[in-house]
Amino acid sequence: MIAFLDASALIYRMEGVEALATSVTAELARIAKRHPGVRLAASRLTWLECRVKPMKDNNGALLAQYDAFFDRPDLIWVELTRDVVELAAAIRARHGLRTPDALQAASCLQLGQAHVMLTGDATFQRVAGLNVVLIQ
């Protein structure tokens, strides 16, 4: 099992209000209990989106927290390859998702059947085959 973290889920965990941070942590714990050995994945778009606010605010401490997470040796990176972008275009055309969301959905789908996407955005539930866990 692979748990793909949309930027919203990771931002909730790192800098969100306590209730959202707790929800992300609790959901990851539930997934780990059901699927021992679960691995975490993120796309380069998640990396980009998480770094913008700390960079804009010149918040080196928060940026360092994100860097520590993204430097984890066990993190699975989903690169924005031609195949991912092509699938994202199809998702955008079929489901009307915005380009960044279509790229995130396509990135997650590239992980195969044994995936779950943690996100705070209900829009992802429109994508067939995407196993969404909505953080609220």
C-alpha cells in the first residue's frame, strides 16, 4: 500500500489548525494499522506547493520541516513524466479538474491499484479509480 500525500494533506499536517493536523496523523495511523509497511509518496508538485508559503514568508524553520520530510529516504517520488502529464490532460478533459489537481490525480494513479490519496479537496472524488481519503 502506498499513501500519496496531496499538498493540502501535508500542509494540514505541518502548518494547519490542530484538528486538521490531528486528522491527517490519525488517518495515516489507521492506514498503517490496516496495511503494515505502508509507504508514503508525493509528487514534485506537492513539493512545490508546500514550499511556496514558507519561502514567501521567509520562514526558514517551516521550510526546514518540509525539507526534512521530503528528504526522507523512504519517500516515493512521482515525477511529472510525459505519461503523468498525458493522463492529467485526460483527467482534466473528463472530470474538469484544474491543471494542478489533474496532475496530482494522475501522479497518484501512476502508483497502481494499491494506493490511497490523502487530501483536503473533495474534487478528487470525481476521478474514477482514485482511492481518496478526504481529510476534514
